[in-house]
Amino acid sequence: MRKPIIQFFVGVFLTALAMQPSFAAQIYKCKNPEGRLLYQKTPCAAKTEALSSFQTGKIPPSKAPETPAPLLLTQHGSGHYFVDGAINGKPLVFVIDTGASVVSLPRDEASAAGIVCKAKAVMDTANGRAEVCTAVIPELRFGHFLVKDAEGMIVPNLSQPLLGMNILRNFKIAQDQGEMRISEP
């Protein structure tokens, strides 16, 4: 007799709990400046990006995750693809260079953006051997994409910044009839 009464009260309690919206908690999905996703009970802090929020205890509506639109580039008459970008907020124009292993910056562009030499190295380039400097680019933008702490090279006789494969390999690239599409994988 006792077991059915306990089951009855447990059932009533669980039913009441499920029906009470006041027991549901708000959960906020945030992204911190380093790009890490955070799930928390308080609204997103000023230095984080609010992505969504939902009530616990309810099934959130299914929604496809938002991905940035592909970056569409038109081939230049020279056969190259160019993209507007920036390093540490300093605007520049990159050549998309799938033959470059690493992002390569002319010395003047690197200096103007506050990029400093970490170590010297000798590198084989399309123009022969060159003495270069390794560097870290704290913030690299191309189109609407942002990459933090990108490896780079400062190349003394380079005339145009090159967006190399150390960045491009992280994206899906398709080229067709004079158009290049760069998107997240």
C-alpha cells in the first residue's frame, strides 16, 4: 500500500514540476574573444558575443547553425585573385596564393602594422633564396573572416602581401569560370 502512495506523490510532484515555467532556467550561449563557446546562466558579458539563449526544461526549436556566407572573389585580368584584408587593423590587399606555404608580408606593411621579427630564416621563394623573418600576426582579416595569432613571414623584397596555405587550408576553396568561393568547411 505504501509503495503506490509514494509513486503517486512522486508522479504528482514531477508533473507539477514539468508544468511550472518558473522552474525553467534561462541558458545563454556566448562566444568569448578567443572564439570559445560558453554556456552560462547569466547574460553574455560585454567582451563576449551573444549567440543565442533558450529555456531549460523545454525543447528548443531546431535551427541550423549560422555559418558566414561564402567569400566570392572575381579573377583579376592578371589571372590572380585579390581580397581586401587587414593585419592588426591596418588595411591591405592580399593576393590569394595557394603556392605560398605561409602568409607573407612586405617589410613596410609588417612594420606599419606593428608586426615584428621573431627569428631570421632563409627561404626558397619563387624569386630565389631570401632571408626572411618569422612572425606572429595577432589579428588577420580577409574578407569577413578573422584569424587570430596567424603564423607569418616578413619578406624584404616582396611587393604584395600573400595569403598563404597556412590560412587557406582551414577553408573550403572552389574555383570555377573566373570566380573563387572561400567558405568555412
